[in-house]
Amino acid sequence: MKTLRTVASRRPGRLARLGGFCSLIVLLAALAGIPQPTGAQMLSDIGYIGPSHGGLSAPTGEKPESKLWYHGGYWWANLYNSEAQEHRIYRFDLATYEWIDTGTPLDRRNSTKADILWDETTGKLYVVSHVFSTDAAPTPSESNWGILLRYSYDPAILRYTLDDGFPVYVTKGKSETLTIAKDSTGQLWVAYVESRQVMFNNSQGNDRLWGEPRVLPVPNAVALSSDDIAAVTSFGSSQIGIAWSHQRHSAMYFAVHADGTPDDVWIQETIVAQPHFADDHLNFATDRAGRVFLASKTSAFRDAPLTMLYVRERGGRWDAYTFGTGYDGHTRPIVVIDEEQERVHMFAAAPENGGLIYHKQSDLNAIAFPPGRGEVVLYNAIDTRLNNVTSTKQNVDLSTGLLVLASGYSNRYFFNYFTLTEPPPAVAPEPAATVPAPPVPGEASVTPAPAQPPAPTAPALP
């Protein structure tokens, strides 16, 4: 049966065989100081080499944030333009595999990261951007505050323009992550961690008017570790949810707010509370049935679950599914939903310091991921530290395909595009409520065996 396929696999065989040769040319050119081509003029070993990001650190991070969106028949991205030294909106040309700079600036602050939300109902693009810091704290300087930008799309010129009155401030400090969601009443919400507390803010009547950032009013939203993060999502057509890690509690929590109720009314839930099962990796997806899908990571090792998919059913029950174990060494997982064909897709890097980007998929209604690291979807012989894979908050389908973006240490973006076809045979589902026991506390961690690099060709047709 057919399955998710890379576009590279549909290219002529000669082009696929150019992968290793092109990588060698890139390496020799870099050593000689020759400028390298941009866009898709060079084929990576698996996937494609994108534009330069000029040495910006992890431009496709952070974990809960999405850098891509789909609209008007095109995929779009927030990419850093190293020549202009600013973040800009780029359009992906599927016919040529090039990233086209539209010239529309996003945040001109180099040290920022952003989360992207496309709202199909209003035709507005929302971007929240923040100065990245792992030591998140408030600051009196407005130049370090988180901002919201809103754009309108003009299909005649294939460009976005910034709406009047933007940007507006939504936080009052630096943060490690900042995410955005929109509820059924049109109210916007952001969530992040500051001074070891889960913080949130929301719009007040219109997108330009915001309240004061405040601590999430639930019992376990304070006294976090300095490494913890939070993320927000909308779900079930009438609710907002904020998830956060609390490594000092060895727990992951979720708070629910009903649309239209007072802003400070939240109900706290526990996703998981078990030794070694909390880490600062969060990435959301939702479906029309009202389920919440949370890709995350534990602090376990060896044959214990390391990367997880947590699913919140409509009644509020959280089920846990293992994506990979400590031996697999995945990190920074993301989740994307294809409701049309009832598939859940997950991507992650491995080993834990970066290397290759892997993919697994499952039946959306009988979740079970095959063992092992999965299918390699991004690999480059020169840049062996690919990491921070990102995609879209939107659910995908046959018309959109699926695009993923990553970065490494070679100052380039890397990407791959997939067609979505008939799903493969289902894997027998594991018991949803069963999570294997964690390792004995204090036992030494085992470094996963290094992956064997695949042959320098694009994936073959199934």
C-alpha cells in the first residue's frame, strides 16, 4: 500500500543520485570560500538544502513553536534572511523547490524566535515573537518584550502586509518559548514561563488591546525548574488549554479554560506524574473531535519510553503512547494530524544532540508506533547535527501535503516535502493506559547507539 512519500522519491533517478555528489561540491565550495547557492539548487542526501540563516542559533526552534503554515495553495515560512539580518516571510515554490523571499519583514530583532498561527476564518496571520532566553525574567526594557504581529494576505501579489496598529506588546520580558492560540470567541491567548512561573496573557475585545501578563491561577503553575516551559492551544471548538512541564514534581500538567468564561477561571489536570517522565519538550496538535495531541519527552533512558504522544480524550482522560525509547535517543518531537486519512505523524531528531530527522506515523484512532527510530526523512552527509524539526499548527490533507523544516550547525535550513497517500497497514495498538516502568533512579544513562548514515540517495518509491 502507498504511504507518506518524499517528493525526492518522485524525482528522476539521476536527480536522486546527485545527492552525495552535490554534498561534496557544497563541502569543497565552503572550504574554498565560494558562496553557496540558495533555494533548492542543491539536493541534500535525503531532503533538500534551503537558504542560509547566517549562523543564527537554532532558527527552527523552539519546541512548541511552529514556523510553517499553509494558505492559498502555498506553504509559507518564517525564515531568517542573513543578508538583511531580519526574519522574513518566505513562500515555498513546489515546482522549483525554492524558498522565495517575499520581502515582508517579521521581527527585525536577531535574537528572537516566533510562533505562527494562520486563522482561516478571518484571513489573518498571527505571529508572536520573543527574545530567546533560558533564564526567562521580566525586564524594564521594551526592546526585550514579546510582541504580536498581525498580517493580511493579498492573493493578487502573493504577499502579506502588516496591519495598522501592530506590533503590540504581549509580554514584559524574555522567555525560552512563546506560543499563541485563538479561541472560538476571537480572543487571542499566549503562554510562556517567566521567573519559574507559568504565565499567560490574552486580548481584550480586539487583537490590539491586551491585558497584563499574569501567573496561571492553578496550584502547580509556580516553583518550576529553570528548564521548564509552557505552551497554549485551542481545542474542542470552545476551550483553551495550557500545558507545562514541572520537573521538580516529575510531572506534566494541563489547565483548561472554557471560552467566554472569566479569564482567570482554569481547571488543572495532570497529564503524567511519574519519576523521570517530565522534560521541557511540548508540541501540540488537535482534531475536530476535540482531542488534544501532545508530543513530549521524558527523562528516562535505556528501554524505557523517552519520546511520547499524550492524547487527551474529550472526557479529560489522558492516554500515553510510546514514540521511542532511550535506546532510540529521539529529541524535540513534533506532531502533525491528517484527519482526512486518519493518520497521526510524528517527527523527531536522533541522537539527542542532533543528527538525522526521523518520522513515524500511526492510525489516528488506534495509535501505535512501530519500534525503532523510524524512517529517515532528513539527512545530510556534511551537516550531521540536524535538529529542531518544525512544521505547522494546521492539520494537513491530500491538498496540502506535509512540509517539515530543520536546521543544524552548517548555517543552512534543511527541508523536505511529502505527498500524503494511502496509509500503510496498521500496527497493533498498545494498551493506551499502560506506560512501562521507569528505570531505577540513579542508574547511569546509556548513550544510544549511533545511527548508521543511509546511502546518499533519496528514499525510493514504496
